[in-house]
Amino acid sequence: MEQALAISATGLSKNFGPVQAVCGLNLKVPRSRIYGFLGPNGSGKSTTIRMLCGLLTPDAGEITVLGHRIPQDAEAVRLKVGYMTQNFSLYQDLSGLENLRFIAEVYNLDRRRRTQRMAEVTERFQLDGFLSQRTGTLSGGQRQRLALAAATLHEPELLFLDEPTSAVDPENRRAFWESLFDLVDQGTTILVSTHYMDEAERCHALAILDLGRLAADGSPEQLSAGLDARVVVIRSPQPRRASKALRAEPWVLSVAQVGSELRVLLERDHPEPETAIHAVVRAAGLELSTCRTDRASLEDVFVAATRKQEGP
């Protein structure tokens, strides 16, 4: 039985003049899951989210969100979704409490429900200590919690989060993600864009976007298992020189230094990769103390997937 979808998009495209921001994107986002967009700046993450919200009209493609056609039924969808923008968008000259009251009015919450929901989000996101402060004086972590409270005040079925943790420390990022799983446990579907690999690994499924195109999609485990490349980890007393020598080989896709080791991504069908790496390093007059194959990480998948988008 096919899982119910919160979002379905087919052939989604958007241009800004000569710039093709999104090109032929196909998406299927199941309900009650965290679905991630992983990609560099300019990959089309924010543009796609704005089209799915009904804030941007696509140049081509079909979108269904929570059973409604977009952009035709954008107004009906607006009441069922929450949107936390990449840049903090609450009024900085108002207090946190005033901002929440304003959001409650925007979504036409009656007095009883407004009082109930404001009390619930205050407790859930631990807002008690700073709700009376002007929002412009809050720390990054406090702003993030307040913004999430505002985005979920009307209990949306679907929550869009556009790089919500870009200016937040690791401890607050971790707490933020625990809040997201609490929301999913209550039936909320979440689409979150990020450029942090550790956050992408926490998603139930994700799409890797690059240059406005879908480079790969699936669960983190599926993406790692399906990587069309090999990973070899080496250790050399001269890691920078070894890296330079390996990068010159056409069958080497990338080399990244992690501490004192080099993580080498190479073509899957290259014969005897460890032997080949030994030969390259020794030909450069360098030593090699360790050379072993390793399981692909999500970062390896990202590098391999986005390389496929290079070219004309």
C-alpha cells in the first residue's frame, strides 16, 4: 500500500530571467516524516519551498500539497502549513508575546484557542524566560525557538523550515531537532532545508539538490548504499602532498582531509583501488602508512551526486 503523501510535485521549474533556479524537479514527500533538502547555496532549495507554499508561481510543473493544487488552492493551503523562513522574520521591535499574539490574529484563532495554544508553545519551546523581551534583543537560539513557536501556533499539518539552524550553536541545534521529532510524532509533516550533513542524516528521507535539479533522493541509508563510487581512507605523513598527487588522477573524484587522514572518493569500476592509490602516492615519493576501504558517508554521496550535475 502506497504511503499517503503530503507533497507531490512533477516537472517543477522556475526561472528568474536567464537564471534557471529550479529545473524539472520531481518530489514525493510522505506524511508524518521529516524530509530534507540538502544542497549548497543557489541549489534551488528556497525557491522550491516558496513554490510549494504558494508564494511563488512555477513556470512549469504540477504541485499538490495536502490534497490541494498549487497555486490554484494556495489560500486554502495557507491555513494548513507553517513556514519558518531562512532569515528571522518576526517583528524585532515587538516582544515575543506581542509577536505570538499577532500571528494568532493572522490565523484567526479565537480567544480561547489563542490562549490555549500560546500556553502550549510557551511550555514546549521553553519561552517563559524571554517572552516579555523585545525580539531584537534575543540570542540566536531564543529567536529560533520563538520562530518555531510562531510557525506552529496554528497547529499546521505541514511545516516548511528553510535552513532554520544556520545561525545557531550545536547545543541549540540538537534541541531544535528533538522538537521536530516531537512534532512528527504528533502527525506533523516537516520539510527542512539544510547544508549541515549531520542534520541531513537525521531526516527520514531527503533530496540532494544542485543547480536547481534533483541530484539524488532517498533515505540516508539508501543513498549511502547506492553510491556509484568507492571510498578509500589513507594516512600519510605528508597528507597535503599526497592529496595533490591523487587529485591529478582522472579516476579520483575528490580528496578530503579529515584530521590526519585523507578520504578518497574514486570511480566504482576502477580496478584494485587500494593498489592504484599506493602506486600514485609512492610515485610521488611519499609514504603511505594506512590504506583501507570505508563505508560511504552522506558527504561522500553529496560530492558524488553533485559532480554529476557539472558540465554544459
